[in-house]
Amino acid sequence: MKSAAARETPGSVGAIGAGVLFCLATVAAVQFLKPGDMVPTTPLRTLAAHVATPKPLVTASAAADAFGQSGNVKVRFALPGRDVEFPVNVPSANDSLLYTWVPVGDSGEVAPMRPLTAGPTIAPARPGFYHLALSHGAEHQILPEPLLAVMMPFDQKIAGRLNGYRIGTYLAERFGREDREHPPGFLEVRQADLDLQVTRHLRLAAFVTHDEQRDVWPKYVALNPKLLDKLELVFAELGGNVRAQLAVDIHSGFRTPLHNARVPRAASDSRHQYGDAADIAVDADGDGRITMTDALLVTLAVERVEDAHPELMGGLGLYTSRRYPSPYVHIDARGTRKRWKG
């Protein structure tokens, strides 16, 4: 004879099973809701924050060639309101991007917003340093690098001055000769801009003229991107890609014509006035000292860079005289080869 339990119908078994499952679910719910550290709540909070926060536009990026041939130049140059090549990688899914320029240190946007197309972008109307800001619907992104440096046009210099900062007169102005060159413009540098990284190893402060106008702001600096690229290629030859803290001292970057005229033994048409020259001392061998060996290593690196990049050809001067506290090297990107010792 079968027991009463055995004679229960399938429906009654289902009811009992449902009751058991309900009880288990109730116990689990109580365990989940009561205080305790059995349930890891942090991942849940993180997930909630991730879901609640709009995703930023992370699909656009500066293209590799936005940073020069060295890959280490962190600024591009333009004149106000002019076209500027600012290479950006944009997936086809975001081909309706808009762009504007955000001043460094300012969260506000600079109007107008423009469509980002395959053609050049348009620089802001005011001199200064800017980030490229992109928008796609409600999503926004600001590219941290490279910066856009909008220059004060050369023709804004009046009687040798820009906004009270004394620059002086270029040979092209002095003799009215069209075959003489001058910089296309000058970077407007405020005290807050001095620490801006213009390359991986160099700050903007390294190129400001070392003259008596210490308390005059803003200052104005001519700077050629070819020089920045060439310097970083030289640093890479010296192991700068491995030694991120490569010790570099810029003795002299940009010199205003007014200051250059007061520098002993300086050429009247020195390349420092055009922003494409720098006198540098580098601890090339990493021994913590600047010696003749370091200077010779730098000159060899310059030769290798010019062989590989003839478009960066320029002057190379080796200064080892006892007149100087330590050896240093002059490097410029004038476009023609020149060598000398001092």
C-alpha cells in the first residue's frame, strides 16, 4: 500500500515546491537587505554611477602627425582667424562632430561652433593658447594635446613694441628689403603660461628672452615649430625616449632684436631673433655633469637628425671656449647647412 504522501497529486507537489522556493527567496531577501558585509555593495555603486553618468566622447583623438615628426611637439601654431592643420582621428560613426576652441585655464567655450570636416580648422580670433573641444549631440570632449598657439601677427608691432613690450627692429624693416625675413608672429606669453609644455622635454619659459623686461607682461616670443621638432629628434638620438628626465638647459632661446644687439659677439642677423635657434647644454651621457663629451655627443646627434630629416637642416655651433662656464651647442633650423666653433 502506498503512503499518503506517495498518493499526492502533481498539483499538490508543485504547491509545496513553490512554498519552499518562496521561503528560500524570503530568507535570501532578508539576508540581502540586513546590514552586514556579506554583500559587496561597492561594485553596485560603481555600476550605478557608470550608468547614471553620461559617457564622454572618447572616440576622437589627435592624430600621430599632430605632434611633429618627433612625436613630442605639444603645440601647433596659427595666426588669428586663419586656417590651421590640426589632424584629428574621427571614426566614421562620429562624422557629424562640431568643434570650438577653449582657452587654456578657462572652461568656457569660444564661439562659434563649426563642423569638423576633412579641411583645415579655423583658428580663434584672439592670440593665446587653446584646447580643441569637440561636440557630438550632448557629448563633449576636450583634447588635452596638442595645444593651439595663436600668435600676435608681426604687423601689430608698432615702433618696435607690442603692448608695451620692447622687441626692436628687424633688418627687413630697417632696410625695407623684401628678401629679408621676419617671424610671422609672436606668442603672447603671460606669467601663467610659462610652465606650458611646448615639447616633451621643454617648457615655454625656456624660450622667453632673458632681458631687463622682467616685470613687463605679457611678453612676446617668436618660436618656430621646426626648431621644437628638431630639438626633440636630437633628444631622442641621445636616449631621450628612454630617459624621460633628460637634463636639458636652454641657455638662450628667442632673442628680441633689441636684446640681441646687446649680446657680446652675437651676429646682427642671429637666428635667435627668428625663433628657430636655441643654445643648449645637455647631460648627454647622464653622468650629472656638462662636459666636452656631452657637447660632442649633441653635435653627432644633430648630424644624424639632419641626415634623416634634411628639411630640418640648419646651423650647428660648438662652443667650448673657456669664456663660457660650460660647453654648449647652438642648434637652428634655418634651412641651410652651416657649421662653426666658438
